Amino acid sequence: MARKRRGWGGDPPATDEEASQRIVAAAVELIAETGSAITIAEVAESLGVIRQTVYRYFPTADSLMRAAGIASVDGFLDQLAEHVRGIHDPAEAMTQGVLYTLDAVVRIPHLAILLSAVNPAAQPGEVASDLAQDFGMRMITRFDVDWPRYGYDDAALRDLVEFTLRTMLSFFVAPNDPARSPAELRRFLKRWLGSAILAQAETADLTR
């Protein structure tokens, strides 16, 4: 008969903050292993605690998944920034950023969760939530683009983030046709998304 594991691996957390961090870390590890959403029960089992212990810090699996997404996003943002480094044209930078992100949500479940791509049909409004918007702003401000030069102030950048998130949501709900090659998808996004991005400079000139 297998010995029952002691809670917290025999090393209980000293504070509530440490307990919360260890729960999130366990969730991140499980998501990375399974490539999918996880349950409170699975996280509790991995820590050797009862479900009620996890519920004390995270009342729902969704809240825990979101915490895991936030904990993981910095690494993705660093990778994205490196991917678009040296691209100064806003249309090209955003096209490359969107393509990279659409590919990443397939490989990184944490990111999909943060962008509410796990079940977008059930909660489509979440893509424009404050959490998603803040993520988008953290992403876009890492680009090597002189945004003011193209007519973008903070308010316009937030509008651009919302527009881009809604564009990506459309691909979550209705994925790209496999018959359309990556190069064709890039041209499609560059033509329509890029045109909208560059139009801001003209709009800004008209309002001055």
C-alpha cells in the first residue's frame, strides 16, 4: 500500500502569501504538463492538500487559471519583444505581434486563459476586460515603435489594443482556414489591420 503524502510535501507555507504563490506555481506546472485547463482537485492533489485548502485562496478554478496566466505572461512578453525587436513600422510590428500571439496560444495554455480563449463563445466580453487590456498595453509598449510619431497617445493606444484583441478573438472563435498559408494570413492581416493602424496618423492630424 502506497504511503499517503503529507500535505504541502511536508513543508507547509509560513504565510498566506506563500501558500497562494505555491498554489499558483503548482497550477502553472500542471498546465504546462497537460496543455489544458486544470481543476482545483488536480492542484490540491499535486500539493498533497484537500480541495478546501485551495478554495481558501482561489474560490473557483477560473480564478486560479487566471492567476496562473498572469504569473506566466512575463516570459511570453519577453519572447514577443525579442520577436519584433528592430521593427519600427507599426503595421508590420502589430502584424508580426498578432501572428506570434495567435501561434503562442496554441503552445502556451496560460496565455490562452489570460485572453479568455479557452471558451471564448461562453465569455466573449472577457477579451476586452481590464485584465486583457492591461496585458495588451504591456505588450504593445514593448514594441520598437515610436507611437507618438504615428499619432498615438495613451487613449489611442488603448483603442488599438481593444481593436487588436477583438481581431484575435475572431480567430479564437473561428480559427484560420488550414487552406490559407501562413504567408497568406500575414498578407491578410498586414493589409487590413495594418491599414487601420496607419490611418491613426491622418486622424490625429485632422484633430489638431
